[in-house]
Amino acid sequence: MKAKRSNKLQIRSAPLRFIIRFFVTLAVAYALWHFTAPLANKIFTFFVRNVVMALDGTGYTQNISARDRYIVITYQASKKWDATDHTVEYKGYTVNMVFLVALIMAVPQVKYKLRLKILILGLLILFPVQIFKFVIYVFNYYCQNLRRKSGAFIYPAYMHHAIGYADRIMWRIDLQIIPIIIWAGLFYYYKWHNIFTKLMKKRSQ
């Protein structure tokens, strides 16, 4: 009876423990991000610079560099009639990475190795999503702020609208929804796998 009561108490207190651990981890992860951001941004810019440069058929992008906690995009409106270097700062992928780390670290009663494995997998899954979001952000910025000398869009109208829709969708789902999906999917998979393994062992005995 005492064991059953203690199990019930643990089940009932699990959501509260998760919430407390989540907010504590969120605060710690965000504080640590300020120290790790310069290195993380350098790694991130190494990948996104090559992707943006390869896709930028217009040649507006001059450089993408890491500057402390920001990523700076340097571009020219036109090499012919406006060769001035302009810059825009990007800080759009901080929150969701911190949010995902906090979610993974907040789950109680998870072994260290499994938690570390899920954390690494989660960040690896989130990384290409962040690259896609950044690329869409850059080209949507160009769509919204740059025009040809005639006043026309720099891209065809269908591409202009598609990039705009993609950017709005990514900003709506990226900050919380995508990290939650990654977190829930990984924990569900490993929990189901463990239960399935235990059932198979019992049947084989």
C-alpha cells in the first residue's frame, strides 16, 4: 500500500517537478548562451554563408559574419546604381535552441546517457531547421526592402509571395512548436522503444 501511494504521489508531482526544472534550466541555459553565442554563431555562419551565397543568384549578399551574439548580413542593393554596403543583424535562432535544451533537461527520472543522447540528437535535428529559417529570412528581407531600379520586385512575383509566406510560417512555428515536436518525438520514441524491449524480454523468458 505504501509503495502504491508513493508511486501515485510521484506521478502527481511529476508535472510540478517538470515545470520547476524547466524554468530553472531555461534561465541557466539562457545565461550560458551569452558566453557560448560567439562560438556558436561562428559555426552557424560557416554553414549559412555557403548556402546563401550559393542560392543568391542576384549577387546582393556580400558577406555573412558572426559578431558577438548576432549574425550580420552585409549586402549591396545594386552593384550598378547603389554599391554601398548595407548591414542587417539577425538573432532569430537563440530562443528555440535554449527552449529545446530546457525541455530536454527538465524531464525527470531520465538517465544521464539517454538525456545526453536526446540532447545531441535534438540539436542536430534543429540545426538544419535553423539554416532553412535563416536562408528564408535573408531572401524575405531582400524581397521586402530591395527593388530594381525600375521599382519592380527583385524576384518573380510567385517567388516573392512564396518566400514571404515561408518566412511568416517559420517565425510562427519555430520559436516553440518545432522544439516541442522534436522534444516530444524523441522522448516518445525512446520511451516506446524501452517499453517494447521489456515486453519482448518478458515473452522470451
